[in-house]
Amino acid sequence: MERVNRFFQSRWGIILVGLCIGALASTLQKLGNPKNMGICVACFERDIAGSLGLHRAAPVQYIRPEIIGFVFGAMIAALIFGEYRARAGSAPVIRFMLGFFAMVGALVFLGCPWRALLRLAGGDGNAILALVGLACGVGIGVLFIKRGYNLGRSQKGSPVAGAVLPLIMLGLLLLLIVKPVLSTGAPFFSTEGPGSQHANYLVALGIAVVIGFIAQRTRFCTMGAIRDVILMRDFHLMSGVVALLAGAFIMNLIYGQAHWGFAGQPVAHTNQLLNFGGMLLAGLSFALAGGCPGRQLFLSGEGDGDAAVFVLGMIVGAAFAHNFGTAGTPYPNNPANWGWGPAAVLVGLVFCVVIGLTMRSTATAKA
Amino acid sequence: MERIDCRGLSCPLPVVETRKHLERLSSGGKLEVLVDTGTARDNVSRLAAREGCDVEVRETEDEEFILTITKK
């Protein structure tokens, strides 16, 4: 066990895991997931919100087993390696709102950091400025961290408290398997659009459990990769992220899934200001919450109730984004017709900056 | 020996705090860091190794970790 652990913590461990995640994500696209969306935590949580009827955007409603599998895989790894620790209580409402605005920002771009990498690996040039925006957002977060930003300590809890999000995921899995027919129409499943495109749910669940497992062991985090480079010149996590990009790119070439350019990319738009701005907000929110959306799912599987609150905030944020029309569309050139997306991003940025400036406490006590 | 309590702090604060204290430590000095998750244990260990320090990890009965870092 110790040798396995050491390998996962090594540079080669995280590179191999990154390659696997990238290759598996590309394979999920081959097996039916939407193009350049083998894995997108933001999009898939948005689809779950739609399936539950929290929003009624008909093309994006499906209970994505990838999200469920991420939590289950991480939980299995945490239990096997003795790392399951129920904990919570670190500024839950703020974490909820950080999750909310992270989702609002991600949906303006139309993807989380994972999908930004997969879009780039699939030849979508619009992901470039989004990744720049993500890095800038994380960079601002690092400035706050250097000034003493801190959401406070979590407290240990009962093991059951840490299992709430995994239990919610179990409930979602049952809904997906049983597909109950209710008079209200819920749960909703898209018949066209991205929500209708998916790999076989058992295959997707299996792949996601594997990813959740190996990501929990390596602490894989797309936001943390950028943060550690800026904060400490530590390239450990970044080597995994670059490997993800490489793995997806190679498999896309093999599958013939790479199409280079900016216009006409799948589930994307070409407004670079909003691609940048959306991910700026998402990056800052992830940095202030201490993890990318995938990492928040893995932490939830380990029993971290604060990460679970962030996940729930993201799901509610997705509902808001579609109900209030802030999610990305093929934005017209005239800013007057951009809708509420830019305004929501600005509000989110103000929220994050206020939180970044005001949430400070003495981080450590002498033991 | 200086001791810091990083229990309950989310990523990357245990590393940030440890680095701050390591910078103040003189050669041969020891720093004890108390953490409560495997992630914090691994991240702080990696930081210390990168800074050229020796690290000894001990798990307590409460499933917490005490990292003893010695600056070379």
C-alpha cells in the first residue's frame, strides 16, 4: 500500500494520472458524450440541475454519471487508504456562493477548467483566452492568499455528516437507473442537444469511478496546478494538467476528433472578452474556495462537507444561469445584446474581491 | 522547537503557513506542523523536501499527523 501511495505522490504518478484522465475523457466523447465535453464538471452539474427541474433548458438535462462516479471513486480511495475524514464548518455560506459564482462564470465561457483543456485538445482556439482568464483569476486569488485570506478552520464531524453528498449522489444514480415517470415530468432527460448525447451510463460511471480514485490519490486539481506555480513555483500538479492536455490531444488525433479553429466549435462561442471574463470569475472563485470543480467533488468523497456545499452552490448557480439567461450563447457582436452574462460576471467579481479582502484570520495557532 | 497547528485549514494554507515559518527558521532548527488530512500531510512534506529539509511524519491516535521538519 505504501509503495502505491508513494507512486501516486510522485511526479511520474501525477503525469500518468493526467494522461489517463485526458485519454479517458477523449474516449468518453468517442463513446457518445458531447464533442470536446468528455468531462466537464460545470456542464455535467448543470445537466443534473436540469434533470432535477431546477432549470428548464430542455437541451441540457441529464443525470450525468460522471459526477456521481467522481464522488464514489474518491470515496472508495479515501476509505481504502484511511483518508476518509468527515469535516465541515469553514464559512459554508461563502463557499456556497463561491460555488454559485464559479458556475455562473464557467457557463458564460461554457465549460469548467477541465473542459477548457479538453476544448483546447480538440482544437477549439476559444479555450486559449479562457485559460488565460482562468490563470488571471487564480493569480488574483493568490494575491489574496498572500495577504492572509482565510475562510477559517473546519471542524471534525460524524462520519455520516461527511457522507451526505455521496448519499445524494446515490439517490441521483437511482433516479438515473429507475427513471421514474412522474406527472410533473421530472426527472427530465433531454431528447436533443448536449444533454441527449452521452456514453452508456455504466461505462461512464465506471470510467468516472476510476478517475475519482486516481485523482483522489494524486490530489489532482486544475486550479491548484496554476496556483502552485504562481504561489510557490511548484510544478507538480501542473505536470499532471499538461499530461491531461497531452492525453486528450493524442487520443483526439487517434479518434479523429480534433478540429482546429475558432468558429463553429461545438458548444462554444467566439466572444473572447466573455470567454476571458467568465473564466476569470471561475478561476478566482475556485482559488478562494481552494479547489477546482473536480477537486471539490473528490474532497466531497473524502468527507469534506465544505466542498460538498461548494458543489451544491455550483448546481444552484447552474439553475440560476439558465433561468436568468446568463449562460453563454453565440453572443452577437453588439454588446447591447449580450444579455445578463456580463452583468452576472461583474457581480460575481465584486463578491469575490470583497470576500478576498475581508476574510482574514490568524491562520495558525501555536500548538 | 516551534510548533504550528494547521488542522482544519484548507489547501493551500498549511503549505503557506509552513513556508512562512520555515523562512524564519535557522539552519539546524526544527519546526513541528500539526495537520489533519492526508492532502496537507503530503503537500507540506513535498514543500519541506523541495526546500531541502528533512521530514519525519508521525500519525497520532486521533488520525492526525505531526510533521517534524529539520532545516539543513
